[in-house]
Amino acid sequence: MRCVLRPAATVPLTCEADAASARFELQSGEHAEFEFGNQEDARIGAVATETCFEETINYWRRWSKKSN
């Protein structure tokens, strides 16, 4: 079984064969977001990096509270 990841970014991506690449410059204070997920994950196309990051942080905080 082959695992297929769908890339998304806030900068233009070039996808060829089995590779994705981007060439860009950031100014001070700017940022670029990159996400990779399965093809069915609707959040990936929406580039919901901040939401996914917050969900991950909250998960690990809840998990670590259980270990005390």
C-alpha cells in the first residue's frame, strides 16, 4: 500500500512526480506555512496550520495533565 500525502502551502508549490518544492523569500516578520496530510483531510487544502498547531498543543497539554 502506498501512502499519499497532499501538500499545501501559503507560497506557490511546484509538484513533479513524487516531490514538492517551493522557492521564495521572506521579509522580516513574514512567515510561510507548509502542511502535509492525507488526501481526505479537508483542513490541508485550507492551510489551517494555526488551527492544527493549537489542536496539537491542546492535546498534549491534556495528555500531560493526566500523568501528574
